[in-house]
Amino acid sequence: MVRNITREELKEMMDGGESFVLINVLDPEDFENEHICGSINLPASTIARDAVNLLNKDDTLVLHCSGPACTASEVAADKLDSFGFSDIWRFKGGIEEWKAAGYCLEGIAYKGKAA
């Protein structure tokens, strides 16, 4: 089942040291340019192929994309759900909402800058 998570809930999970995998589902070029600190890149276009080899079905997974208008995280979450992953969360606000809050981002866009 796919559930939604808010920016504040995700930040609390990160600050609390909870065990989860934060997944950016955008294309590699977008990920390299800018992503939430600590996230890994599994593009929505290849997640069905790659997730089975890289993730455990009982992992807590938090997926996000660029922002509320982006549907890639929804598509990816539905794919993971259909493959039997059971603890899936979608952060609909994505990078856009994370950045607006001033939270940690990294990537090429932040080289040499304090983020």
C-alpha cells in the first residue's frame, strides 16, 4: 500500500535516525544536478527492473520527484506496490517543497555552496 508523507514527517524521520530508503525517481541528470541529501537515484523508468536487486521488500521506502506537479513518484510507488513492496511512502512535495523549507540539498547545483 502506498501512503503519503508530509515534508515535516520526512524531516522528523531523518532527524530521528529512522531506518528508511529515500528514493529520488527522476532521471540521473536531474538527480546529479539536485537532490535531497541522503537520497539514492532509482528512476521511475527503470525502478521495476532495478528495485528487486537493490531493495528489500520489507524496507521502508520514501519516494519523491521534483514537486507536487510531478507524477513520477506516484508511478514508481505503484510499480513497487505491484511487486510486493509493503512499506511505501510518497513525498508529493518533492524537491520543490524541500527547497522552499531550506532543508538540505546536494548535487552539482550546490558544489562550493553551503546548502
